[in-house]
Amino acid sequence: MKNLFITIFTILSVASVGTYMSLPEKKSVVPIIYWVTDANPERVRQVEVFEKWQIDNGHLGPDGGPAVKVMVDTDNGGHKKIIQGVSGVAADVMDIGGNQLNYFKQMGFLENITEIAEEKGFSYKTTWPAISELLTEVNPETGLREQYLYPCNIGASALWVNKNAFTRLGLEPPSTLITIEEFEKLAKEFSKRANEGLKSKKFFISANIERSILARGEGVSMFNETMTSTNLLHPSYIESNKRYIRWINEDRILPSPSDMASFSSESGYGGGNIQLFMKGNFATTYTGRWGLIAMRRSGALDLDVIVPPHNGFPNTKAGTRAAAVYKGSKHKKEAYLFMEFLASREYSQTIIDGADAMPPLPESTKDDSYSKPAKYPSEWAVHDKCADFLAKYAIVSEDSPYVLGTVCERYEAKAYDKALNKLDSLENAYEEAHSLIEKEIQYNLEQNKALSKQYDEDLLLQAKIDEYRKAGKKVPLSWIKNPFYQRYYAAMGWLTEEGK
Amino acid sequence: MNKREVKDLAVGVGFLAPNILGVICFTMIPLVMSVIMAFSDWDLTKHNMFLDNELKFVGIDNFTKLFETGDFVRYLGNTLFFMIGIPLGMGGSLLAAILLSQEVKGSSRQVWGSVFASFIFILSICLLVLLGLGQSAMIILIVGIVGLIAVIGMTTGVNGYRTLFYTPHFTAGVATYILWKKMYNKESGVINNAIRDPLMSFAEFNQALSPSVMQGAAVLLGLVFALIIYKVSTHWGQMWIDGELGTMAWIICNAFVFIPVITSYFWSPLGFTKWIIAALGAFLLIVNFIRYFTKGRDFNCDSFAGAELAIVFALIILGILFLLVGLSAVTFNLPAMTQDGVLLPPDWLFEYSWAKPALMIMGLWGAIGSNNMLLYLAALTNVPQSLYEAADIDGANAVQKFWNVTWPSLAPTTFFIFVMSTIGGLQGGMEMAKTMTGGGPGGATTTLAYFIYVEGFETGRLGYSAAISWTLFALVFTVTMINWKFGNKQGE
């Protein structure tokens, strides 16, 4: 028995040492940093360019090769990053995107990179102004803007149009700034002609369009001007979402979740929507420039890109997949070098070449390699428009400081789902969601006295804004916290001179 | 302790140390921390190694919050709904085990004859599929597969069947869920393809009938419902009088079958048939109860005597009654559903009323061919042959032998399976919901386990999430206590 024990113990010890010695860090003469990002095939090329960029810029290791190596790791919807981040063992650099930016900033494990970013040239000021708010946070004590992230890429979601899908049915493709009414009319006609003779609908105008953009197109955002309360009960917000449900359940111009499942197409980067867009089942697809990664694999299409339909205020959403340095990283210096690379012209060029959304550097889009890629002449009409949309129409999500975006989205989506499934009226469902979000806000205020003070101030401001607007008076920009309303008020001419 | 004993102890501890350390680090410490979390405001956006906010203890706030939004109660309801399938799954496992304990190997001539016939049959189907027979070929293909299974049984004997029935247990959960998701597909799923044509034919047939015929059928189902209630309540009442069932056990059994009676009263799709089901069912149950109670007992026994087997039986009846209620509702509404002469197959995973039953059916498939079946198989081999021989001498038929010999002999196993399945049911549903429906539509398939996951990671409120977990634990613990109380008794 003793011998058996010793034998097993020895085998396990040797195996442990063997495993430890086989770690990449043990084999490498230069530090290795881990980059948690999405499972995009482009990442491999980006790492190769990073290594070349280091050599070209004199960041050399003892063997004459690059000074830092990068290992790419993937994540499952952010949960791995959260668990590892709060536990002190996360990757040195992590990509964060979508509605998680605020959540991650609040968890406090992202390094404040304000100073080093200024020094090394990866300040948020070097990239697109539309996404500044996503990369930074205003320190409530100092009132200064602090940077936590730098973009890996930027997206201005839009409707990508397969012009042939319309012309083959004798229809004119949609115009760049199409109104909701025009869009609905076109979609109905498309649906009628494309599905003629079919037992069940196989052709739709699009897989989906972000509902919040359609509501914004009506001039209403999910939160009010000071983000102190939701606008879920606003008549325009309800109307906009009711229309969307009608498009799915009655007009059948957008597919239901069941229709989507019936397509049985989930393969490839970008998911099934782009595959179905390429096949012609969807005449348009709501995506960012990164959708081209999948589109390029399926062959040339006669493409156009348009702003989502609107009712007076054309807009789209600006988003980013941004990289942050982990506060608990043992390789911060190396991680900063990687951030420096993200702000380089070489990196932006890889984004341009790979069509991995929009590059971090705006000036890189002025080049012909961006607007007229030689290999893809069918895309020439879209690249400049993407840059134009990002500069003119893209607005970031309205993330209230008083409640987590993920929580609001969940309650809103649940209410919408109820109405979509005819379990309740949208009014009732939104009323419930609104009251739940208000409860969440009150809970957060009880937990945080500083936030509570700010909330009281913002409530007063909101009352003033409402009073001014009722009287038809203009308001100063500084009163408005919601990024959508900042742009909307400016567009409507509702800001005082100071605001403009 | 002498030197030798110390040495032995050291070796023993050495062997156990890795496991003990593992349990301490990965089970005990997280367990203690989760208790702390449940009574505190632990929130990832406030409390982690990079933030120095003070942890506040909030007493039972997290637990009272569970009942503020209604989500917890709703998702507990979903979890319990899925558990209605447990008695049915157990019944399926038992049936499978009984079938698999029979010897089925055929004679050489039968085997080769069947092999040849099946080969020709499957080849013909493949040709039909290739030639574009489409949906009808799918039905024939399923029949062909059933034929193939028969051939496997005849060539390999019962072992082949045992392997086939146990296959769901080998299959990885997520892979199974994806497969079922494809099978449930509204347009291209094998299930809808198989039932689409028969449904259409049925719709045409049904349209030709007067609506009162189908409503009459619904009433008939309601009467069957009431009859079952009458029969089981009579059975339990007699057992109580004979001293085979304790008073508490008798009350619990009656309470269980009262659940579908009450539910049907509040279920609008039943139309006027709810009066037959609810009123007649309740009337018979209550009258029978009072009748036996006023008669008084001939023999006394413990309050919980016979509870274990009677409760499992009551739960099986509960499952059957719910099935009848569902069938009655469908039958009652058929004239309205087929008024255009069209009856489309359900949109299994994306229709609120179908999503839960769809997942339950899938669960049933997994449950029948699971370890439960193996446990029953093992238990069946332990039933003394002498009992069957005695029953044969008494002239008992197959049903009587099952009811009076097999079923009571399997009682400890049945109870054990029931308790373990209940615990599994309370804890389960997470992978299923995440893979197949994302908890939708409209939260119809969100279970408590999935709710814990969403609350923990999407909001970072570990305190609240831990409170849900501990409430779930309390439910599981209660079931375990029932097992401890009655399961041990059975063992004795």
C-alpha cells in the first residue's frame, strides 16, 4: 500500500512539474501577455502584425525577436472575465464590448490608463469622438475624465443592403435616409413579391433592427435627459415597439424567433443572419462593418449601406470592442505596449484590410486602401458611408449611472418578450419593467450616498429641463446627461448658444 | 497509540489528504462564503479584491426580496411544472426495465428473415428519400428505424435493447439539447414533419364533425378524470380503514390529487368542462374522504404508515390527471382550432404554451433511459421468484402479479428514485434553458437554476443570487428529509 501511495504521489508530482514546465511562459525568453478577445479568425493575423510592429519599432527581446508575445484566449459572454477579474487572475488585456462596458468599469478591476495613454499616444482623443464616453468615466470627486479603455475596433451599426434582392423583384433598393413609413411600405412589397407561392415565409426585409434605434428615430430614448428615470412609458417609445411587434406578428416583414430557428443556420463567424443575407433570405442585415468578414467569404454582392429607418431623427448606434489593462496584471508594461500598438497606423490597417469593423484611427479611413479595397470593388460604395455614419449619425448607448445597463436591458427585453408572445399588452409589460427599474435605482441609491446626492441634483435638473421644454425655451447642454438627447436637442435646435 | 498505529494513520491521512483538501477548498469554503453572501449586500461592483467597500449584513433582506418582483415564484412554478414529468418518467423507466428483463431473442430463421426484410425496407426508403419523397419518407424512415431496432433485439437479445435504452444517458447534455432543438424545429423538424400531414387530415375530419362531438369527447375525458379520482380515493380510503395507510399519508395522497382539480378550475381553455373536472372531481374526492373518515378504521397504524409507496403512486396519478386535463382542453378547443380546416403542428420552443411541455417531453425521453431504468432492472432481479410462484399457484394473472408482487417489492427503489429525481428536478434546467430557449419565450422555460446564474453574473449581486440558492437548498433539504424519514423505514 505504502509503495502504491509513493508511486502515485511520484507520478502526480512529475506530471505537475511537467505541466508547469510546458507552460508557454517557461519556454519563452520574453514576457507573454494574455489577451481575452472574441473567437474571430482575424485575431491571429493581428497578433502577427503586433510582433512585426515591435521589431519595426525597436521593441526587441534578448533573442532579437519581439519584446512581448501575445497569447489569444476566448471568452463565453463575459462571464469568464468577470470571475477571473474579481478573483485576481484575469488576462493582462481583455476586450470588453456592448452593454458590459459600464459594468466592468464599475467592478474596478480595469486599470486607469489616463496618464500612460497620454504619454504613449493611445489617448481616447486619438480615436473617434463618438465613442469617448465608452472609453472613459468622469471621476465624481475630481470631475476629470479618466480613461480605462482603448478601442480595438469601432462599430456604427447600419442596415446593409443586398441591392440584387430588390432589383430582381423589380423594386428600388432603399435610400440612405429612409423613413419608417417608406421602409414599411418597401418591406411589405418585398415580402409579398419574394414569398409569392411559398407555403411559409422564407424571405424577410431583415433579421432584425435594434429597437432602441427605431425609438430614437422617433426622438425618444430609453432614459430621460438626466438618466434618472426610464422613458418606457413614453407614448412614442411604446408606439415604436408596438410597431416592431406588428412587423413580426402581423405584417411578417421581420422574422419571429421561430422563423429564425427554422432557418437552421448558425454557422460561421457573425452567426446565421449574415449567411442568410448572403443567400438572399434577408434583403438587408443589421450589422457593423465587421459583417464583411463573413460576406467576403461568400462571394461578391452588390452592396449598399443605409441608416436604420427613422421618423425625423436618423441615427445609429456607436459601439466598440475595447481593450483594457487588468489592474492585477503582472505584465502591465507589456500590456501598455500592446495598447500602444492598438493606436498605431499598422493596427488600424489590419482592421481595414480584414474588414474587422472600423479602425481606431479616424484618419486611416481617408486612405484608398480603406474606401476602395482593390480586391473588393463590389464594396466601394459602402466604406466611406460607414465612416460617414460613424461621424454623423452614431450615438453611444444611454447607460444610466443609477442602474446597470444589463439589468435594464433584461427587464426591457422581458417586457417586450411578453408582448411579442401575446402574454400581456406592451403598456402593462412596460409599466412593470419601469417600476422594476425604478426599484433598482432606489436600491442603488440606498447603497451609495454619493450617487444619491448626484441623483437628487439630476432630479432637479430634469424638472428644470421639463419646465423649459414646456415653455418652449432652450436648455444648456451641460444639463443633459443622456448622450442621445445631447445630439437630439442639438439637431432640434433646443440648445442654448453655450450648448452649440 | 503505538508507533505502528501512528504510521498507519499517517498513511491513511496521506491518502485522504488530497480529497479532504479538495472538499475544504472547493466545497466547504465556498459553502460558508455563500451563507455569508446570502445575508449580506455582496455585489461584484462593490466587493472584490480591487474595491475596499465595507460588506454590510442585511439580515433577511435578500430573502424577502425574492418575493417582491414575482420572478422567484414564477420560476419556481416553472421548475415544479417540469417536475410533473418525474412520475411519468419513473413509470417509463419501470416499464422499460420490465420489458428489458424479458428474454426476446428470436430463432435463427426469424432473425435472418427480419434482417433481410428490414434491409430491403430501409433500402427502399433511402431510394424514396433520394427521389424526393420528402416528408412522407420521414414517417416511413421512423418506422424503418423501429424495424431495425427490432432486428437488433432479435439478433443480440435483450442486451442490445438495454444498450439502446441506456443511450440517452451516454449522450452529452448540450449535444442532446441541440439535437432536440432541431427535432422541434417548426418547419424542418422531424416531429412536425411527421405530424403535419396527419394533423391536416385530422383537421379536415374534425371540420366535418359537429363541434358538439368534440365537446362531448372533452366531457368524456373529464368524466374519466373524475372516475380516476373516485377510484384512487376509494383505494386509499379502504387502505386507511384496513390499517395499511396512516392518517397523514392518506391526507397527503388526497391533497396531491386535489392539485389538478384546483388547477383546472382556474384554467380558462377548459371552457365549461372545467365544471365537470373541478366540481365533480372535488365533490367525489371530498365525499369519498368524508365517507371513509366517518366509517372509522378497522385497524390502526402509524400516521405515516405506507406513505412512501402511496405518495409515489399519488404522484403518478397526479401526472396522469394533468395529462387528462391537457387532453380535455385540446379536445374542447379543437373545433375552434380547426375551423379553417387547418391544424398546424405546434411551434414547440417558441410558443408560450408549448415551450414548457416540449422541454418536459424531452426530459421524459432522457429520464426513461437513465440510471432509474438500471436501478429498476437491478431491483427486479431481487424480487424473490417464490413470490411469483406463489402468485401463479393462486391463479394470479400478469397484472395481478405486477400489482401485488412486483410493485410492492420495488417500493424502496421507487421511493429512492422519486426522491433523487425530485432533487435533480429542483436543481436542473440550467443547460436546457440556456441551450434551447434562453429561458423564453416570455420566461416560460426559466428555471430556478437558470435564474441563479442570470442574477449572479448579469447583475453581479451575489448576495441575492446566494439567497435564491439557499432557498433552493431548503427545498432540496426538505425532500432529503422526507427520504431520510421514509426511505430508511423502507430499508428496514
